[in-house]
Amino acid sequence: MEILIKLQILFICVIAFSSENSYALSNINNQNKSTIQSSITHGLPYDLPQIIANPVNADKGLYFLGNMTNDVSDSFSKFIIISDNNGNPFFYKRVPYISDDFKLQPNCLMTYCIGDSNANNRKFYALDSNFDLIDSFSVKGHVTDIHELQILPNGHILLIGMDSVNYDMSNIIDGGDTNAVVFSNVIQEQDENRNVVFEWHAIDHLNITDATEDIDLTSNLIDFCHMNALEMDTDGNILASCRNLDEILKINRQTGDIMWQWGGNNNQFTFINDSIGFSHQHTIRRLPNGNLCLFDDGNLHWDVLPSRAVEYKMDEVNKTVELVWQFQHDPPIESDIMGNIQYLNNGNKVIGWGSGYPAITELDVSGNVINELALPDDQINYRAVKFNLPASYYKSFISKPLYPSNNSQILTDSVHLVWLKNKFAQSFYLQLATDANFENLIVNDSNVISTEYTINNELLPEENIYYWRVWSYNNGPDAGGYSNWSEVFSFKKSFTSNVNQDNKMSFALYQNYPNPAQNSTFINYSIPDNNYVSLVLYNELGVEILHLINSEQSAGVHKIELNTENIPTGIYYYILKSGENILTKKMLVIK
């Protein structure tokens, strides 16, 4: 059963990259936060796994994860999820099969692996900052393994592949199957044009019989290596983690030769401050200080030590490794598959407990637990990684205020707020206040369906400056999440006439609202004297579309509604003429 589970889940590992170009989530005061939390929770898909979090002064950033189960069945709902510190889904996407290695790459693509029961269909997929699927990656000539995709700074990629060969194991072990299927791993480097520039086959360099004692070499299915992590080392060579050998390899990227073996039957290193070593490890990462970190599942030393995250100082010349840091959970966790350790740029550490519970623990620089996140009891997570997303990733979620334009003056009886719908948003949370910190709220509506909102005069005292912002969330069945606050716009509400220095009404034409228009829009204008007025709509080629006003009108402020239902999508201009005066404004119609 264990090997069937591992073949179904497809053997797993870890990442330790954190973007320097970050954009923090907006702070939401407690009053508003409770409203938002309720709105999101009640609108999410019923089968989206609820993440329970316990943040204690957790630092900014977002956790990347994908849910799966220990069960070999395929009956549960599968998602990739980006969660904030409180377990709220910033983004989620329903996926058809279990997902692995969901992370942010150094080139700011988000990648994850999806594979169905046909291993030949397995690929890594890439989402851009609009959360659009834009690329895929796979091993050429071999089955793609789910454990690792590394996009390197030069545009090259590192992947793990899988091969299977029929092998007469009776020649090398008593009771061996005469026609056993032996699974082996391939390391493949592709350049920016997807040409293979390096390939390494485990079965050509490693002995099947070096597999650990719990790997049944008499079985008809043998996974003797089970490579689950790759790391480009600082000297340009490759580090590889082989779970079923209890071994970390360093491979010469020019010749393919094994430079050293750490752990397992062929261990070349002396352990200092660690008499146990690691077992069935996941993740291998070179740290900025030159040390190495990994997640020690510890399957073969649970009688002495539980699963743990560890850091070693390695001397590659004298072949010593010194344990300089470790973390064990309280209560202890025994994670038989998966797991990882990630070092963040701020000194924090994120530990994914694989098949253990909870799913994620974050530590501060002093080793204090500052957050723990848990999936439902029957669900687990392959890797737990945390990133500060670049600002470009938020634009798909943030709505953009449009009307009134920022720092404008409003003369109309009521104020009509309009914003541009973002890619995912289905509903909105609107705040309007008399201060830029939004402490004195006039409007605090968390259930706005439209991209327009009208505020009547009685809520807006004369001559005040008002500030507004909008917050978006999508509770769709297949993809969604929530944004941070939009840019803050302000306007001044005035009930006085639009007059010039001679106390006379000015000639003025105001921006239509809403803009862009869909079904209708309003145009306001003022004229200083009783006069003949012409208001005409033109397309961008200068062709007259509609004559809106063509009559004598009295001095004052006027307002008309323009029905745009039968006007095609495009850019238009409306021109106001009265006597010697001419003014023009541009508008956009979107269907």
C-alpha cells in the first residue's frame, strides 16, 4: 500500500526562494476585517479545504500549497491555493488532479505540476502575474516527475524525469523477481529554447541494492532511488536528494560524475553533533551562508527522533557535516512522506510537515512559532512555501477607481462612484470616509455587486473632502481569491454653483460617469447664460454618432443620460458648444 500511495502522490520535496520585489497586503482594521472574513468564508466553494491558522505576529507574505490525501482514491476536490497568514485564500484554482511543487519562481512565474493516471500527460504549468496559464514544461524523452522544477537565472530549467526498466532481480538478490519493473530517475537541464543540454541517469551511477532496508527488492515494482529535489549549487554543479537511498548527491554538471555522496550506504562524511543522521529526507537547499538545509522525515529513526528540519555546516574538503540547527515539533510529528524547509530573506523559516499535522509551521529568527496552518484532518500538503508576491501579481485582483477622477470637485446633487472591474472580481467591498485613514466611515458596504455606487446628499455635508476605496473578491467555483485595497481616490463635494470671479456661472463640461460606459452614462455641464447649446457625440474617426442636445437652454448646471446599449465598444468624444465656447471630453464604451 505504501508504494502505491507514493506512486499515486508521486514522491515529494521543497523550495527556498523568496522574492526581494514585494508588495505587502493592506492592513485592515479589526472592524473591517471581521466583515471581510465573514463574506469570504460564506461565499467560497463548499469543497475548498478550509485552512485553520494561528498567527502570532506573523510577518507579511503568502503561503503556497496544494491539497491532497494519503488515500489512493481520486474522489476529493483538488486545488492550488495561495493563503494569507489567517488562512484566507488570496487565490485558489480548481485543478483536475493532485498538484505538486506549487511555488513562485525567480522569474516571477508561478509553477505547479499536474499529472493524471497517464504519466505521459504529466507537466509543470506556469501562471503569469495575471494568473493566466502561459507555458508548460516537461522532461523530453522521459516521463516528467512531479517533485521539482527549477527555473534558473539564465532561463534554463532543471527537471527530474522517471524511467522504468525490466530487470532480472534474481541475479542480484535472493528471491528477486525475474522480470521486475525498476523505476529510476533522470536529471535533465534544458536551455531557454528547451534544448536538452545536460542529462544524467541514476541507474547508470547508483546501485539498486543500496536502497534502504524498507524498500522491498523482491517486489515486482521497485523504486530504489526516488529522487525528490534538485538544487543548482553555487559552483554550478547539481545537488540531488534521493529519498530511498537516504542520500544526497553532488553531480558534476560537465562530466556527470558523482563528486560526493552524503548519507546512506555510501556516505563519505563524518557527522558532528548528530549521531543519527537523516532518513528519507526531502529538500536540499544551499543557504546564503554556505550551509545546507533539508527536511528529515526520519522514517528509519523514529524510535529515537521524530521528523525534523535541520541545517548542517559542510566541509567538502575534509568531508565533515556539523549539525548547527534543528527544529522538532511539539508534540512530535512523524511524517512518512513529503515535507520541506524554506529559509526566508527576513530570517524566518517555513516548515512543511508533509503528511504530518499541522501542514505548516513558521518560525521567527529566534525560533519562536509565529504561525501554524492546518488543512482538514484527511488532507495533506506536499510543500509549504511562502513568498512576498511582486506588485504586478495584485493587479488581477485590485479594482481601479475611475469616477469621480482623483481630487475632483463634485457639483451634482448626489455622487456616483464608478470603478473598473478586475479580472476575477464578482463582488466588492466599498468604503467612503472623511479621512484618508478611513477611521470616520460614511459608507462601509461589504456586499456590493455592481461596479457603481450612488451616495445621496444627506450623507455628504457641503464643502468636505471625501476619500474612497474598493476591495474585490471572487467566490467562483473554479478560481478566485481576494484583493487588497485599491488606490485611494478623493473628491470635494460642493453645493455651491460653479461660478467665476465675477460671481457668474462658468462654462464647463464634466467627465461622464460611469466611464467606461456599458448600458448608459451621465454627462453634466454648465453654461453661464441663457443660450443655444449643442452637445454631439463622435466616434474616434470624427463621424457624428448622436446629437444629444440642440436647443436653447437656461443658465445653470444641466445633466443628461446617454443610452449606450446600441453604441459599439470603442472610444468616443462628446463636444459641447454654446456661443463662442467649445469643450470636448473623451469617453469609452465597453460591452
